[in-house]
Amino acid sequence: MNGASVVAGAPAIVAHGLDVGYTGRAVVRGIDVDLPAGGLLCLIGTNGSGKSTLLKTLAGLIQPVGGTASIVGGPPGTLPARVGYLAQRPASSYTLPICAADVVAMGRFAALGLLRRAGATDRALCAESIERMGVTPFAHRPLFELSGGQQQRTHLAQALARRADVLLLDEPTAGLDPNGREVFAQVMRDERARGCAVAMATHDLADAEDADVVILLAGRIVAAGAPAEVLTDENLRASFGFTGPH
């Protein structure tokens, strides 16, 4: 099903001298990004390296410590219907009696607002997202009964149902089995083909193979640029601390 997308070549994520952190204290300084529609930005580093902090800043959940950032032409957090954010540990309740399909339907809330009710287009987008992420076999099971991988597929389907121009994904392949990773990779290729830009945090170097820009983080910017330039043994040792060839 086709949805509205950004104009080809238009900037999706722009940051200039961006400092990100909490309560005025920077975790990472001097981030520069210019990601076009359909582009893929991969943030790679260990826990605590600044990946999640940067994504939260781009999502508008925390304020920049310094510098500037814009998402599809607006300040972070001001265009919720056009930006989908998936946290590393999604906040959907595991105790309420909601099924996977209900969780996916939440992806339409930003577009619907407080007063509009879901219509045929909204239901079709949810059904399509459920099918694309392989959620159909357990769509009507309670979320708390699902495995970690099934829950992750469900939350990814929710992000897809948003039909956003930008997806901000924090460790999206965590908990997925090899088949789930393949499904996710194909879905991301399809999203990018329609013009959706993707920024994702990951530990997995394989996730960065198709990236336009990779930023390697370790509480600072170790390196930024094309994957072949960034993911060198020297840079990876500086970020992860291991000495073997990758």
C-alpha cells in the first residue's frame, strides 16, 4: 500500500555541531549529519556510547545540549506523524490484556490525533504492517504471552504502521532470530525505496553494510562516514576494545 513520502533528495535528518546528553551535560559532542530521504544512518557502539541518547534527541524526547538538528525540516519532536521512534525497550504494557494487533494499531495514533477514529486506510496500514513483519500467526495473542522475538516483531510492525518519513530505531534487531533479521532487513530496504530515511542504533556490524553513513561512538565520535571508511580494525578497537580482525 502506498503512503505519502518525502520528496526524493530532500533532507530527512540534518545535524550541525550537535551535542547530545542530559541535564546540560554532553555525552557526545560535535555530531554532523545530512541524511537524505531513503538514506540509512547506522549508529554503532557499546552500551553507554551515546547511540540511544542521539536517537532520543532526534525524536525530540530530550533537548540538545548544543548545536542544531532538524527532522524533515522541523525541530525534533514537532512532526510526530512523520517520524516513527522505537525505543530499545518499548513501553507497551506487558500486563494489560492487549494483543499484538492492538499494539500495532497504536502506530496510527499520531496521525489520528485525539478526535479522529481509525478508518479503512488506518486498518489497511496496520494489516499490511502485521503481514510484513510476520506477526499474523500471533496477532490476536496477548502481548505478555509472546516471546521476546515476537514482541520485537510486533513493535517493529507498530513503527511501520505509522507510515513515517523517518524511522528512528534503537537496537531493532535485538531478540530477533535469523529469519526475523532477514525479514527486518527486507522491510527496511522496502521502506527506504519508498523514500523513508532510517536511523538505527546497533551493536551488529552486519546491520551497517548497506548504510549511507555510519557513526562509530564511544562517548565521542570515533569515526563517521561510509562503512568502508569507518569500520576499520583500528576504529573498532577504539570503540569496542577488542583487538582481533572483524
